Amino acid sequence: MRVERAGGKLVVSFVVQDGAWNRPATLEAFEAIRTALEEKFLGEHVVIHMCDDMMDNQHVVE
């Protein structure tokens, strides 16, 4: 996992299993994580990057 600030938002990157970014249930789970993080960080905009094992972004949850 990597956390950074970019362009006024908090970007949280997770390494996930290949193809996880194509599974609706996984996308729903990461959307729930994103929403929970926004609540925890008092409404700050959070973006989740779902990455492969090389930390290359494969899908963005906003």
C-alpha cells in the first residue's frame, strides 16, 4: 500500500490480484473503503488506485 497527496487529494494505492479491478464485488468493496477513508479524513477527497504487482495503476476508484 502507498499513500500520497497529489493535486489536493489523498491517493491510496493498493496492490491487488490480477484482474481484481474487473470484478464488480471487488470494486464495490474498494468504493466502501474509499468512502470510509473520506469520512475518517473529514471529507478530504480520497482516490484509490488498484495496482498490479509492479505498482502500475490498473483502475481508479473516485
